[in-house]
Amino acid sequence: MSRRQTLPKKIRYFLEYVLFRLILVPIQMLTHGGILRLGKILGNVYYHCSPKRRKTARINLDIAFGDSKPPQEKNRIIKQSMIHMIVTALQCLWVTRNTEQRVLHLFPSEPQGLEHLNRCLERGKGVFFLMAHYGNWESHGMYWGYKNFAKVYSIARKLDNPYF
């Protein structure tokens, strides 16, 4: 923590950390089925309590699909997207305990096309994965590491809160 941080900011960072831990521990105790159920509940709450986000999503779907999908289908897509986002966030917290076992649980079957990956790795040149922000991409790096395919590196920014 830099000396230049004000006391209120230090207190805020500490309180954020305490709140995070209070949320994290119960999530870590859940089963994966519990994570899915909690994610569905919280995703539904988010859907119903976020009219601004729903409106933004609806505008995007209108641009993407025009009139080719009925309004009910677009609303279903928006709700499922919000549920999926919450489940993914909960899974990211859930895998921080018994990490290897839980990460491997998120990938119950081998990915398709591994022969292409293996062929590239055999050449000794390495492989570059470019992941979109869709699905549980955060766990992919850990998955590949646990499967011992190759060394895996991620690019991330250090968080502002020094307690994390």
C-alpha cells in the first residue's frame, strides 16, 4: 500500500476485502449444483432489477437479429445471458477452493480438436489462445495447466486494492 493513500481509501480497501471474504467462504462451501441453483436465482433477480441493462441488451439484440426473432425470444436470451454471467462469476469464486478438482469438474469431457493442439506443440513453437469474454474462459488457463499440455500464461492487471 503506497504511503500516499488516504486513510479513507485504506479503510475502504480493507472493508472491501472483508466483505469479499464474507461472500467467498459460503460460496466455496457449495456444491457445483448449489452454484448453478444460486446463479439461476441471482441471475433472475439481476434480470428483474436491472431495467437499464435489459434495455441495453435488447438494443444489441435488435441490432443483431432485427425482426428475425420475436420479442419473447429476445427476452429469453437476455435472461439466460444474465443467468450465465452470474453462474460464471460464482464459478470463478467456487474454484478457489480445491482448485484442481473443481476446475476439472467444470470440463467434464476432453475438448474436441486436441490433435491440432498437440501437433502445434510438437513443433516446439507454442500456441497462442485468444479467448473471447464468453463462457468460463477464466478457468481455461487453469484447465490447460492441470492437463499438463504446456506452460500457460495469462495477461492481467494488478488490482487497485492491495489486500487482494
